[in-house]
Amino acid sequence: MFAKLKKKIEEENQTEINIGIPADSSGPTPTHTRRGTSENSVSGTPISGARTETPDSDKEQRIKKRLLSQDSPTASGETRNARDSSTKGSEPPHNYQELCRRLQQVQKAKQDAEAGLLQAEKKIERLASQAENREELESFQSQEMAKIKHLLLCSQQDVRTMEEKLRLQEEEWRLSREEVARLQTQLQQERQQVPKDLVAEMQAEKDALIQEVDILKKEALQSSNRISQLESTLGNLTDEYDGLKHTHDVYKAKAAVLSEETSSVVAHLTEKVKILEKRLEDHSLTGDEQVQSLIQERRSLETKLDEARQHLSEVKSSWSEKINSLEAQILNLNHKMADDGQECSRLEHALAAAEQKIKEYEEYKWTVEEQLQTKEKQIIALQQTREEELERLQRAHSDQIEELRSQLAATKGDLVQAHKERDRAMRDVDAGKAELQKKEGMYQLRIQELECSLQNLTEKVSKLETEKECLSKDLQRHMAEVDQLQEALNQQKAQYMSLSTEKDAVAHQLLEIQEELLAAKAAHSEAEPPVSSTSAEELQKKVLDLEGQVQEKNKAIRLQQQRIADMKKTLQRELKFQQATELSAAQANNQVADRTAAVGSGASGEVPSSQVQRKLENDINFKYLKHVVFKFMTSTEYEAQHLIRAVSVLLHFTADEEHIIRQHLDWKSSWFGMRPHNSLNQPYVPQQRRSQQRHTVAGSKSHSKHGPG
């Protein structure tokens, strides 16, 4: 029984550990990949961990698509400014399609969030119902244990009363034996004085009394045997009580563990809902604020992952302590069983010694009877010499003989009464035994009824899980949130359309002014010199003003494009090693390269804007490099193995250099190993080539993600 219990506890421990720990990836991944997996492990429910894509990864993909969709109209507007005004009418439908696609993505994200919320609420309800059922079952078990304790106390009290009655009967039997011995001595004394026929009669009565004494001895032995049987049944009942108490403690511990699990799951789900609400609120923020919120969210998730790992280690240590305590209990029970075996052997030896003593007493009885026969022979010899004296004393002692007969009759009545009381006690013992058997049958029926009630409760739980009435309010709330997002999207669309129309109007006005300027120059030869010079100067001023406005708007558009590109690059660096977004990241980098090339060809004369963009890129690269190197220097050896790839990409290490770094880390973490040789002379990669190699390095990172290590 204890072996099965230990095996069951180990299986439960294994299932809880498997539920709490997410699946690790096989290859080395940098900090971004570990952050993604930690987000997956935190956002996913610990009970049904079978989903392959989490809402966090879906939201990150939607953010990237939204940035790409925001980048595409700005780039198209910049190229349209460099081209003729004939292609201006084809852009608004494309933007409308992009906005519709974004709206569909938002609706899809809303549906996913609603589905996750429905699943979470279902799981919360199921866990609550399970906790209630466990509490009811625990109350039933406590009631049954109280009843069993009461019955056990009653049975113990009955046994004590039976023992008291048996002790009284043994005392009476001892007194009767003493009385019989006293009467035998008196009989021997009187036999010397009574005639021969009276002696024969007394001898017959003595034999009858001896037979009755033997019968009483046998009955006393039978009663002692029955008492031993009752004691054995009492021991069995105590063992059953101990087993029920142990099962009650086990169920109580399980109920406590399940209550802790439910509380942890509820807290986890509330945190998840808060995170989802915060992310929905972050959609209304600007680009830099969204990046800051994502960085803060990543830090909070990393801290939560560390806390989960610490909690897991604590759970492992507590389960190991519990297993050790159970093993110690099993050893104690084994020692107790050995002690019980020794006690049983000791009792067997005592029983054998008692049987030997009984045999000795029987031999002593035979010797006493032989002595009695010899004395009787002596009495017969003496009777011949004392017949006359006996005849003389017969009349004197006739009254005494009658008195002795009355005493013998009284003793016979007492013996009959003792026999009846003994029979009554045996009947009471049999009735108590039958009552115990009846109670045992009642307990079996009660256990079956409890099992049936448990099955009914499980069926009710399965029915309650199918109910979905309480989710209509949440659905309405999510619909309201979607309407708010739709309104915000329409406002952004209106702002974008107003900016595009304003830019087109300015460009059209600039073309008209240029045409007027050309017409004024053509009419310069025909008109008067002062009038033509003033009109030309005015037109040139208007042209310069309009060109300045166009340049300012172009600068503003380029700054917005740079901010969007910076946001996109930072997000790509944070999410580029996730398996679900490898292909989309590579395509996004290629699109960014084409778009930056087009912008460079359209605005080749603007040297200050390219310098500002390069400066921003260098600042972002330096900050990210600083963060990665800091994490690499402060992390453990296991985490450093996963950060090697990120450092290699940022510092443009070759494959050989990366391999040497991995060898050095393996050598530091190993017990017995040779120090690797560092014989490579690394070429220096200039700073101006890094911006050109960025997109190719991003592609090589996505392909070398499943590389060595």
C-alpha cells in the first residue's frame, strides 16, 4: 500500500513539474529568443500547454505588419513627389485597402483575445468547481472518520466491559475452587469419621464436582480464546483506522496543493488580462512610447521568468523533502512491522510456556490423585480398626453431615448460577461480534454511496463547464473596444488623407507657379524692362517660398520615416530570432533596403538628412550593443552561450571567431578540458560598411539560427 502511495505521489510531482516548465529550444538562442519563449511560457496557461503560437507572438507580428503598412504610404508619397503629378490619383484606394486589412487584423486579434479570455474563464470556473467538490469530499471524509472513531470507542468500551465480566467470572471460579478445596479437606476429615457407604457417596459427589470443575476450566479456556479473537479484531479495526487516517491526511494535502494551484492560476490569469489590457492601451501610443512599453514589458516578463524558476526550484526541494519524509515513514512502519513480528513470536513463546505449565499442573494433579488414592487405602485400613468408633460418632455427626449437604447444594446452585452468567456473557460477546459485522457492512454500503455521489458530482462539473451565459457581457465590452479602435483608425486615416491632399495641393501650386514663371520669362522680351523684372522677382519669391515649404514638408516626412524605420529596426532586433517570424523579418529587411535606396536616389542632394539618419542609426546600434554586452558580461555561463550569437552579429564576428568563443566558454564550464588555441587574426570591419551589411547579416542570422551549438 505504501509503495503504491509513493508511486502515485511521484507521478503527481512529475506532472506538476511538466506543467510548470515550458519546452526549451534545441539550438542556442540569444536574449530575444529567450524573452519570446519566456513570454510564451508566462502568457500560456499551465494546464493546457498545447498551443504552438501565443498571443504575444501574434501581437508582435501585427505590430510589424502595422509598421510596414505605415512605412509603405510614406515611401510611396516620397517617390510620388519626385515623379510627375499624373500618378497622384492611384494612392488613396491603396491606403484604404491597407487600412481595411489593418482593421481585419485588429478584429482578428480581438477575436483571439476573446477566445483566450473565454478559455481562461472556463478554466477558472472548472478549477473553482473542482475546489468546491474537493471541499465537500473532505467534509464527507471528516464526518465518516468521526463516525468510525465513535464506533471504535464504543467497541473498545464493550471489550472493556467484557473483560471486566470475564475477570469477575474468573474470580468467582477461583473462589469456587477454593471452596471446593476446603470442602475436600473437610470431606477427608469427615471421611475418617463417617461410615464406608457415606465415604463412597461423598467420593461420587467429589468426582462429579471435579468433572464440573474441568468443564468450567474448558469453558474458561474457550472464553479466553474468544477474548483473544476479539482483541485481534480490535487490532484490525485500529489498523483500518490508522489507514483511513493516513488517506485522510493524503487527501487533505492534495486539497491544499490544488487550492494553491488554483490561486496561482487565478493570479496568473489576472496578470495576463492586465498585460493584454496594457497592450491594447499601448496601441494608441506613438512609436517611441510603444517601443518603451515593449522594453518595460520584456523586463517585467524576464523578472517573472526568474521568479517562476525560483518557485520551481522551491517546489522541487519541497517535493524532495516530502518524498524523504514518506520514505522515513515507510521505514518506521517497516520497523514497526518487525517489532510486531517479534512481539508475536514472544507471545507464541509465552503461549507455549503456558501450555507447558498446564501440562505440569495436570501432572501435579495426577500425582495428587495418586496420593489421594494411597490415603484412601490408608483410610480403608484404618476404617477396619475404627468402625466401632465411627458407629459411635455417626449419630453425633449426622447433624453436621446434613449441614454439609446443604452447603454442597448451595455451592451447586452457585456453580449453576456462574454457568448461566458465563453463557450470558458468551451470548453478549456473540451479539457484539454480529453487531460489528453489521456495522462493517454498513460502512461498505456507505463507501459505495460516497463513490456514486462522487461520480454524480463529476458529471455535474462536466455539465457546468459547458455553460457560457456569463460571457455575453465580456463580449459586449470587447465589441465596444473594437468600435473605439475603429474610430481611432478612421481618425488616423482622415489625418493621413488631409496631409496627402495638402501635399498634392502644394505640389500642384508649385507646378502652376513654375508654368507662370516660364510664361513670364517667355514674355520678358516683349514687355517693358521694369515691369518684367518686378513680376519675375515676385514669381521667384513665390517659387522660393513654395520650394521652402515643400522642403520643410519633405524634411518632416523624412523625419517621420526615420522614426518609423528606427522603431522598426529596434523591433526587428528584438524579435528577429523567433521561429514564427523568420521569413517575415527577412522580407521586411529587403523592403527597407529597397525603400532606403529609393529615398537616397530621390534626395541625393540632401547630405544633412543622411548624416542625421546615420547618426541615429549609430546611436541605436551603440545602445543595443551596450545592452547586449552588459547582459553577456553579467549573465551565467548557460545564458552566455545563448548570447554569443547576438554579440557575433553586432560585432561582425566570423564563424571561426564565434566557434573559438564557444570553445572558451565550454572550457571554462568543464572540469577536465584543454584550453583552446586562439590563433586567428581578425580583420577590422569599418563603421561605414555596417549599414550596408545590416540586411545581409539579418538574412544570415535567420538562416544560421539552427547552426552549431
